[in-house]
Amino acid sequence: MSLTRRDFIKYSAVMAAFALLDPARATAAPDQGPQTWVKGVCRYCGTGCGVMVGVRDGKVVMVKGDPNNHNKGLLCLKGALLPAVVNAPDRLTRPLVRKNGQLTPVTWDEALTLTAARFKDVLEKHGPKAVAYYGSGQALTEESYLANKIFKAGLRSNNVDGNPRLCMASAVGGYTTTFGKDEPMGCYEDMDAATCFFVIGSNTSECHPVLFRRLAARKQADPNVKVIVVDPRLTNTARIADLHLPIIPGTDLALMNAMAHVIISEEMDDPRFHGKYAVFRQMVDGKPEERSFDDYRAFVAQYPPEKAAEITGVPAASIVAAAKLFASSSATMSLWCMGLNQRIQGVWANNLVHNLHLLTGKICKPGSTSFSLTGQPNACGGVRDTGSLAHLLPGGRVIANKAHRNEMEKIWGIPQDSIAPEPGLFTTAMFGALGDSVKAMLVLCTNPAQSLPNVRKYAANLRKDTKFLAVIEAFGDAETLKYADVVFPAAFWCERDGVYGCGERRYALIEKAVDPPGEARPSVDILVDLALRLGVDPKLVPFKNASDVWDEWREVSSHSAYNFKGMTRERLRKTSGLLWPCPTEDHPGTKIRYARGEDPNIPADHPDKFVFYGNPNGKAIMWLRPHKPAAEPPDAAYPFVLTTGRVIDQWHTGTMTGKVPEIHKAFPAAFVEVNQEDAKRLGIANGDTVRLETRRGSVDLPARVGEICRPGLVFTPFYDAKKLVNELTVDAIDDISKQPEFKICAAKVAKV
Ligand SMILES: Nc1nc2c(c(=O)[nH]1)N[C@H]1C(S)=C(S)[C@@H](COP(=O)(O)OP(=O)(O)OC[C@H]3O[C@@H](n4cnc5c(=O)[nH]c(N)nc54)[C@H](O)[C@@H]3O)O[C@H]1N2
Ligand SMILES: Nc1nc2c(c(=O)[nH]1)N[C@H]1C(S)=C(S)[C@@H](COP(=O)(O)OP(=O)(O)OC[C@H]3O[C@@H](n4cnc5c(=O)[nH]c(N)nc54)[C@H](O)[C@@H]3O)O[C@H]1N2
Ligand code: SF4
Ligand SMILES: [Mo]
């Protein structure tokens, strides 16, 4: 399967785009260049590139890649253009309180006193379930850990959730149901050893550009390296694939079960591995039942390639080819992201990727790994590891488990059985209850008024005067500020120090490079100040700064398999990050979890090579998971599938990247991609205004006609605040992860 000439030209064009990443580009006139360089991490995607922040006269003037971090000095444009964001003219510099409908500058004391009084009033009248915290995978680890502790241990409210619920919840659900513990077992270095990449539901080239470059470079260096991309769109990622499967959205489970069937019937599975290290299970009437390998084989035999081809729209021969490439390579690495997670079958889809690795024994070995790409820079370190979601506690513990609650009560020094026993409200339930049973909410580092699904429904609650909303934000144009009663101006990125934990379990320190503008303060200070005014026991928040919080969290981590006690601030200052587990100060960090000789949680004399110690019997679980249709498939009235997502240079709701002139010029406004055949049928030409309508709303957008979307599919990004694309999306959620199905809803498309 070699590249044709046409393919090669396309491929080269994609590679050429990366010339922009060369660190040599980071030059400036001598009298404008940096006087000092400070080490940090890019504040955008979960790749977590190391950066050097160039400072001149107290201002950030340049950002270049850290040559000692995993990105080896490379950055994409978003990272390199961060100076324009830090120095943006609309940074918030004073606390604001809504007076007569207007956000009005006030003193810190006034804003904090008012917020504390309103929260206290709600707590006294309605109890802990009436207050909530909505956080972010972009907040610092210290901020998330602290907010989680203040709410769950201090205020006794488990209503702690955040945007990772919209993003990584299905990946968390997948890892925990299969392996018993969250987070990938591998690391980015696996990319250099893999000879087959199975990329499914990830537009890596636009969303994790520096990792994509690593993948593309690997492929370019070794013609034996094969890339399979499963995506209903012909993305730039798919353009370098040896095998692109333009799947009908929402049918990946049928595809992966069919691949498993082919692997077994071709005897390409690894019985020595799955026979020893996996057990099989199926849910029946809401209860897990044990199954055998033969049951599993019979189950996947219900998905022969021909039948799967009908469900998925992918030719049977391509399904067979994908299965054979996956199973016959010397090392296979799967990469996936929102194309699998943002689905009502998100957890199940994650389970099926893990199944393929367990079935073939291609796991926990260099280059062989089931690697979920993380969206945000600190969803892993900040939110997943600290347990800052409504159903979690730190270090992989869950609220529903009494022993876990009691452990955390002991560690936090609070009375036994004082953590509320029921999980709190997950994101859509939390915003659904706002103004009703939830009366006071604190939002940190996220912009829900633009990013929630079916957002009109939740905006109605945000508007209620029976709610109190305090927002900690850095920029003045975030959509959510329209609904805020109080706004606290936050120190941004390198204006305070703190730790980010990126997609490969790597914790790295962002050092403070410059002062925040005006009266903006680090969020750790804001949270401690607010907690004390709320009457939280001062012993629970004895922190003068982020470094104190880190030290406590490090200590807390040592009571779990997530142990990174050895990552002192001092050590993080010297290195460009370390991978946990890292239990002691002389431990080098861990590249492969669950493998004896690599993972410090496994004794060196353990009889088994692999121990999936997250599960009591040390074995991974291969789940029998059937394909089911999307929550809102297309029908006669709404015949298209609308999918939403990202473009390379814009970040989410555009409050940051939208301020960079170069980026704004390249991506000024939202658009809708339409397949050329559909466009011809509907009389739509490139650039025509098209009305995109779903059962929840409509938006007019310029059409981009071409071959990217498969017929019957339209795509639009959600960065443009002037076109609230989330007024169209559905808020149907995955039963297990409670993650919304942003990726699929039924739509009508017509020329205006
Ligand atoms: N430039 C940029 N990079 C980012 C971000 C950003 O805002 N901008 N955000 C970061 C965050 S938080 C996240 S979560 C990640 C998201 O990263 P990705 O998940 O890679 O990006 P998306 O554009 O959301 O969707 C990925 C792909 O899923 C495909 N897809 C849709 N439905 C299906 C399906 O049913 N099956 C399959 N197999 N594929 C499907 C879409 O066609 C799309 O190409 O990006 C991170 N990186
Ligand atoms: N239609 C559709 N909707 C989606 C998705 C999709 O694929 N399709 N994806 C979902 C996913 S995966 C995600 S992760 C979410 C992301 O959704 P959001 O988290 O809502 O989007 P962001 O634009 O990243 O919001 C970050 C906010 O924090 C502010 N901010 C930046 N830095 C700081 C700081 O240092 N401190 C403070 N306090 N504030 C700061 C920014 O100005 C911005 O308002 O969107 C979800 N929504
Ligand atoms: S790839 Fe991600 S982390 Fe790296 S520079 Fe780009 S946005 Fe930043
Ligand atoms: Mo995300």
C-alpha cells in the first residue's frame, strides 16, 4: 500500500504547513528581543508543548519551543503567537459587580464580600447541594485541586464539575471500566516506536499539531509505517493515511467489533496475552456478567465485514485491511479524541479501542498502546487526577465508594463520613438545575455560555434572577460574562506559577514570567480568600501560594497509584516535566504503566509481566459492547448529520486566539463545510450563505463546498461567538460518562 504520486503531493503540502513551526522563526530586532527567558508550557492543547517565554521590560514579547521538552523546540502557531493574547487590550483588570444591569468596577473587598454573602445565604437556606463549582481543564492543577477540596471537604458539596465532562469524561469512563484506573498507560515516545497508527475520531493535524508532526515524521522516515484514519471527513490528518475509512458518523462500534471479528477469524489475535491478562464481561439488565473468550468471539461474529460495511458505509475490504494492518504490525498505537468521546456511546467506543489492543497483545510495550489524546492542557493533571468531577475524588477514587471517601476524609483531616455520599451534579444536570435547586455557582476558566450543547436551554437558566453567578475570567468578551453577577479578574498563564499535566501523564511547571495587569490576581489567591470568607475551616486552606497547594497535593498523591510525590517544585523547575508514577525524588518517572520493570507500583519480583492493578484481579476487562444508533440520527425532515469541532488556529470559544491578528485573518468567522455532491443537488456554490437548521435553532453561515465532508454530513467549528453553533447541537448524553453527543445531530441545509 504505497503512496501514489497524487497522494504524495497532498502529503507534502500537509508537511509543508509545518515549516511555520521552526523555532528559528522566533527572532526579533535586537532592541525588541527578550532580555530573559522563563520556562513554561503552552496554555492551549493537551499536547502540552514546553515553551520558553521571552520577557522584555516586564512584558511577554516572544514565545518559542522548549528544546528540552517532548516537543523538542517545536510549536504550532497558536503557541508561538501567545504574546498577543497575554497583552490583549481587553484583559480584565478590576473586579466587576452587576449594578442596575451593568457590570461595574468595584474593589476586591466589595466583590469578595458580596460573593461570600450570597453563597453563605444559599448554604444556610438551601444546604450544600444548592452551591456549585464549574471548572476547567485549562485551570492550573493547584487551582482545580483547591476548588475541589473547598467544595467537597469545606462546603460538603459534591457539585464540582467542569468542561472535561464535555471532553474527556468518556475517555475516563473507558480507561476505568477496562483497566480500573484512568489515564493512558503509554507516552508520546511510543509514537517513535509504533509501526501502525490507528487514528479514530481525531483530527490530529489540526488539534494536536506538534504530535501530528511527530507522527508524520515517523511515517516519512520509515515507509513501513502505516496510518489508518477513521473519520467521516477527509481531514488533513486523513490525507496522509494509507487507509482512510470515511465512516458514517456514530458507527465506530460496528467497525471495531468487525475488526475484532476479522482478527480472530484470521487467527491474528494473541491468546497468550488475552488468555492471561484479560477477562470478558457483558452488561445484562444493568449488571455486569462474566463471559468467556468464546462468548466474545461469538459476539463479534455478529459483525462480519459485509454487515459492518452496511452499517458504517465503509467497504468490507477496507475493514478487513484495517484489521490486518492493526494486528500484523510490530507495534500499533491508537489515537482518538472527540470523534469517539463526544457520543452517547462514548465510553463503549473507548472500551472497543482497548479491546483491539488487548486482543492482539499490543499494549504496554514500546509503540503498542491505547492512547487517548487529551483535549485541554490540564484536563489530565488538573481535573482527572485531582478528581475534580462530580463523581470523583483525588487519585482515582470515586465518591460512590465509602472506603474511598473515608480515605480522603482521613487524608484531609475531616470527620469520618463527612463527604456527602452521593455524587454531585454533572455538567448538563448542573446547568439544568441552575436558578432552581442550584442557586449559587462559581465558574473558573471556562466559557459555558458558548460551549454547552443545546445552549439556548441552559442560557435561559443563566438568565434567571434566582441564581447567583460568580466568574473568574481573564478576558472581557467571554460570552458567559453576559450572565455574571460578579467577575473576578484572573492572572493569566505565565502571570502566576503552577503545574500543568498534559496527555502523557507529564507534569510540568509554568514559571511566573510577568506580573498580571491591573488588579488581576492568581486564582489560587482568589479561591483561598473566598473560602475563608465563606467560613471554610482555615486548616483546610493553609496555603499562601500555589507552591503550598502543590506540596499538599503531592503528599496526597502518595496515598494512591497516581503517586508523584517525587516531583518537588524544585525538581520541576530543573526539568521540562516528569511522567507519573514518580514516587521518590530520585525516580526518573514512568513511561509505561502496568508493565513490570517499568511501573513502580508493580514489585520487581511479581510473577506476571503485566498487572492491571486498577482491577482487583489484576486483569483488564474486555467488554462486549454492541453498536447502537446516535441519539438524533438524520431523518426525512432533517436529512443531514451536523458535526462540530475545531480548526487549526482557533481555540474553542475564540476569546484568546480571536485576538491574534494573524489568526483572525486566517479564520475570521464560522463557516459550514458541505460535500460537493450535496451542494450541487441543493444549488449551493462556494461562499453562498446557507441556513443550517436543527430542531433547536438555526444559524446562517457561508458554505465551503468540497470533498472534506462525506455526502450527507456538514461540519462547522464553534469558535465564533457571533454564531452560537451550540444553539443547534443536542444535549443527549452517554449513560456512563454523562458526556454530550456534540458530534452528531440531525440538520437541514438550504441556500438562503
Ligand atoms: N486548534 C485547536 N486545537 C485544539 C482545540 C481547539 O479548540 N483548537 N481544542 C482542544 C480540545 S479541548 C479538544 S477536546 C481536542 C479535540 O480534538 P479532535 O477531537 O481531534 O477535534 P474535533 O474537531 O472536535 O473532532 C475530531 C474529528 O472527529 C470527527 N468525527 C465526527 N464524528 C465522528 C464519528 O462518529 N466517528 C469518527 N471516527 N470520527 C468522527 C470529525 O470529523 C473531526 O475531524 O482538540 C484540542 N486541540
Ligand atoms: N459544538 C461543540 N461544542 C463544544 C465542543 C465541540 O466539539 N463542539 N467541544 C467541547 C469541549 S471538548 C470543550 S473542552 C469545551 C471547551 O469550552 P470552554 O472551556 O467553554 O472554552 P474556552 O474558550 O476554552 O473557555 C476558556 C475560558 O477561560 C478564559 N480564560 C483563559 N485563560 C484563563 C485563565 O488563566 N484564568 C481564567 N480564570 N480564565 C481564563 C477564556 O477567556 C475563556 O473564556 O467546549 C465543548 N463544546
Ligand atoms: S500543539 Fe498544542 S501545546 Fe503545542 S504549541 Fe500547539 S497548541 Fe500549544
Ligand atoms: Mo475538549
